[in-house]
Amino acid sequence: MKTLHTDIAVIGAGTAGLAAYRAARAAGKRAVIIEGGPYGTTCARVGCMPSKLLIAAAEAAHAARHTDAFGVRVAGAVSVDGPAVMDRVKRERDRFVGFVLEGVENLPAEDKLHGYARFVSDTVLRVDDHTEVHASRVVIATGSRPAIPAPFLSLGDRLVVNDDVFAWDTLPASVAVFGPGVIGLELGQALARLGVKVRVFGVSGSLGGISDPAVRQAARKIFQGEFYLDPDARVLETQRVGDEVEIRYIALDNTERVERFEYALVATGRRPNVDQLGLENTTLKLDGRGVPHYDRLTMQAGDSAIFIAGDANADAPLLHEAADEGRIAGENAARYPERRPGLRRAPLGVVFSDPQIALVGTPHARLQTGQFVTGAVDFGDQGRSRVMLKNRGMLHVYADIATGRFLGAEMIGPSAEHIGHLLAWAAQQELTIAQMLEMPFYHPVVEEGLRTALRDAAARLAQAGARRAA
């Protein structure tokens, strides 16, 4: 057993871990980064990038099948070459992973330690059976993994998670998707558009993270017009039969059905990788998920010399958030015992479905009844959207009655990824609805739909003000 002394030990070489390591080194501290698995971030290997590659193929197939409305005729049926689709997904995925690996390879060899770390105490880590690391401070950046409910485990290799999808050599004939969250919705729709028979089952009506009932209902109606989706499904039985998954369920028409699928894709959330760290050997207090209590502005866990960043803290499992959190954790670990609050950006989430979903600022579910107004637009008659035949969806913007400040928005519709960014910038700058309406809007663009929603919010604010004055 070797002994290694360092200022800062970072557990995990993903987005958050690499950001923490670089911040610590930039502050002049010695740091070591410990990784037990393969190098390469969740985003590059099995998340953001490969899923968008699959979605891009699906969008190409969908567009090719829907040209008639423009007066454009495509001769013959559109065919999907499954092996070719997956070959490009994996080839381009490996390219993105390669960029990450290049960054890791450029780190000094003495700063990289391969193996799985466990806490012996707050500042002592044992890495496998070969090294004991004595660090003045520790950053936990161990990421997350798919959460698989126990009833699905009996499906064996017919059970897949999103990580497995990107290892396929070709497309399967049929897939049942459990969980219409971000991952399930994106992959479910993409597979359906690529010719795979898909059924998407959810619970409690949740859909793509949308909390606004009207927006969620609009999304439900849109997606159900394209593929089978039941966000509040009644699945009676799931079992493996030979090399297939048999599902007995109550369908949307209230009849009982039994269907078989090649795979069950379980996309029921992710769990932080903290359960194998030996946290019971530390002074940290843990929540019900086993995650240390921490300050999301400084990333410090309790009053200890331990910091936690990225998916491991189960707060906002998004790449840009992980990068921010890692940097904050690394900087504060470097200056410990002094800590400084880091910049936490306005919440922004995007689902790359079609239409896209954008969630910005304070979600509808967390707004106080009677304290806000909602401005709305239906994209059905929005000019540019109709020109492109992308005129499906709804946008709700929320404004504080007392101050007129923009609070947040929930949207399904065209260009949501771009409109979401504009709204996130407005939320971070704490702009009012009036100030947002002073910004330029070109014609004809989809963003004119945003202006319609803002004008609606402004009118409702004026009405609320008049009622208060009366």
C-alpha cells in the first residue's frame, strides 16, 4: 500500500471532476484526480452527444416522410438502414469522447490515479488496495448511474438503459420505454421515427419535466398524435418470455392488451454514485438518498473539508451545471477554510424532442398562487412556425404581480432551445416583462410568438394592477 499526500483529491474524472481539478491547479494547489472507470464524461459517452446523433437521424427520416404538404414529392418509400444509423452514432460519439480523452491524457501522469476511492476518514481515501491518499480537502464528483426499479431486473439482457442503446449495432424491431422524462421522451420518439415499434409508459402523468398542467396537456396531445404514449399508464405485468419482454397493460382506449418487445428501455431516472464511497466513515450528514447535505452556492458538504459537485449531488444533472459546480468546488477547496459563493446561473432545461421542450427559471409548480400572472401563446397560428409547418405547441411565461419581473417559463414548441436561452438570460438579469418587450423582435421569426406571450403577460399585469388600485 503506497501513501500519497496532496492538497486536494478529486474523486471522478467527469465534467465536474475535471473542472474541479483544473480550478484547484489554477489556484496553485497540488491536486490528484482519481477515476475507477473509463475516462470520458457521461455527456460524451452515453448522454447528450450520442442521443442527439440518434435524434438527428430520426429527424432526417421524419422530414423525408413529410414533404407532401410543401408540394415536394419524394419518390419511393423512405427506408432506414439500422446498421448505418448506429455506425454513425458510435463513430461520432467516439470522436466526441476522443476530445475528452485528449484533455485527460494531457494531465500530468502523477496527477492521475486509477482505481475506486473509499473514505477512511474525512481526508483519507483508500484507492482499491494499492494507494492511501492523504488530502487536505476532497471533492466528490462521482457522477450518477441509471436507477433501475427492482421489478425490471428479472428481464435480464432484455432490460436496457440509455447507456446500452448506444452500443447497439443495429436498430431493434420493438422497444417498450418506461419513463417519459427527458431521456425516455427523446429516445422513444427518435426510435419511433426510425421505424421501431415503440410504446412509452409513465406514471403520475409526468412528461418531460413539465409542471404547468396546460403546457403538459398540450405536449401530451402532440406526442400522442405521433407515437404511443401513456404518461399515466396502468401496466399490469412485465415479464420475460424467451428473448422478448411481454407487457400486459390497460391501453388508452381502456382495453387490456398484451404485447411483446425486443427490449424494455428503463429511463426512470438516475441515482448519484455515492453509495460505494464509504461516507459512513466521514463526519458528513446524509439525506434520504445517501447524498451529503451541502451548500449549493459553495458546494461544501456540511462544515467539512469535503465538497461535492455534478451529478453526485443530485441537484441539477446537466453538463453546464456540472462544469459550474466543479469549478466552484475546486476554487473553494483551494481556498478552504475560506469559502465564497459561486455563480449559479438561471435554471434552464431543454428536451430535444420534436417539438422541443424548454423549462426556464422558477417552474410553475413552485410559483405562489395569486402572486403571479401567466402570459400565453399557442403556436398554432404563429406566422413563421406555420410557414415551416412547425406550428405546434404552447408557451407560458410567468411574471410577478408586485414587481412585473419575469419569473420563468414552460414551453413546448418550435425553436424552444433558442427561446429558452433568451428567457434564461432575461431571468438571470432579473428583467421585467416591460423591459423584455423593449428588446428587438425581427419579422418573420418564431420569437414573435414569445413577444405575443409577453404582451399577454403585460396585459394581465395591468389588469392585476388595476384590481389592486380599485
